[in-house]
Amino acid sequence: MGKFQVIDHPLIQHKLTIIRDKNCGTKVFREVVNEIAELMAFEVSRDMPLEDIEIETPITKTTQKTLTGKKVAIIPILRAGLGMVDGMLELIPAAKVGHIGMYRDHDSLQPIEYFVKLPSDIAERQLFVVDPMLATGGSAIMAIDALKSRGATAIKFVCLVAAPEGIKALQDAHPDVDIYTAGLDDHLNENGYIVPGLGDAGDRLFGTK
Ligand code: PRP
Ligand code: URA
């Protein structure tokens, strides 16, 4: 089973409270989502492999560490995942970015894929799939299905708020995928919204409601 981790650093908890507040407007919501994603990038990249290299400081020759292993791609699930991309890129600026467009049908809650554009070498990359919300898990599962069917093997899922139902569904469907969230919430309501949650992440990011 992949790792499940709540990244509950005090700065992240504080910022998550800011965006949960229904009075938080689009500008601040967008800024703080990116700030949380940047802080999370620090933790989700913790197991990146290092190798020794020889360098010369102004004083002496020395052996030091440098990143090695797989290159990274960040894969936002449209729309709301877009809100986390710039924050992640602050810490991992050389990452490529692939897009998966998916929305939940409001009645059935089933995800519907409408767009996929990925770097050609995703099979060789460490992928960070980002989406603020893990609710039923349907969108994340289908996005990861789409990546695996195109050859992806190293996938981590990063969200801001997760419901227990979504975590279980994603772990059952993709036990090899590590899941990171900033907040672990209580349950889903009858409309498939996370409680207490933060509402519709896409609408709050883009001001569409
Ligand atoms: C939201 C969210 C996730 C999905 C989570 O997207 O950003 O992608 O719902 O729900 P699930 O775990 O039950 O699948 P939405 O369908 O509202 O699309 P949008 O980002 O375009 O607004
Ligand atoms: N999608 C959202 O944007 N919010 C939820 O609470 C659930 C799904």
C-alpha cells in the first residue's frame, strides 16, 4: 500500500483555514492555494534521491550531494488543479507540466474526461498529480488510470482537502500511489461535497459562481 500522509505543518493548517472561510475572495484564495502547494512541495519531494558529486568551493575540493533519479512532471487535474501548479513550480522549477481535463457530472458524480496533454516521456518521470479536492476519488482514479494507460509508473497524488471515502477509493484502485493532503476532513454530504471542506474549489479559484 502506498503512503498516506497529512502534511499538517502549522503554516499549512493556518493557510488552509484561510481558504476554508467562505468570506475568502478569489484573489486571496488563489494566492493561498499556491502558497500551500509550495509548502507541500517541500514535503512531497522529501524522498527524491541524491548522489555524490565532486565540486570545488573557493576553499577546497569536496564531495557533496546533488539530485539524481527521475525528472519530475506536475499533472494538474483541470480546472482546480491549475491553482496548485505555480506553487509547486516555485520549488521544482524544472518540472514539466501535463494537463488532464476532468469534471464531475453534477447528478451522477461520475468524472468525465475531456482533455489530456502530457509530456511525451511521462513513463520516465516522477509524476505529481495535483487537485485541491479528493472527494469520492472518482476524478483522481480516472486521471491516474489515464496516466498509467500511457505508461506512467511513478505517481504521487497531492491534494489540499481529502475525504475518508476518497482516500479509501483511491488506495483501493491504485495501491501503489502515495497520497498527500493538507487536511483530512470528516465525510461527504449528499451532493458529494467534502464536509467541512471549502466548497467548489474550481469556482472559488476562478470566480465562476
Ligand atoms: C472537483 C475537484 C476534483 C473533483 C473531486 O472538480 O477539483 O477534480 O471535483 O471530486 P471527486 O473526488 O468526487 O471526483 P470539478 O468536477 O468540480 O471540476 P472543476 O475543477 O472543473 O470545477
Ligand atoms: N469538488 C469540490 O470542488 N469540492 C468538494 O467538496 C467536492 C468535490
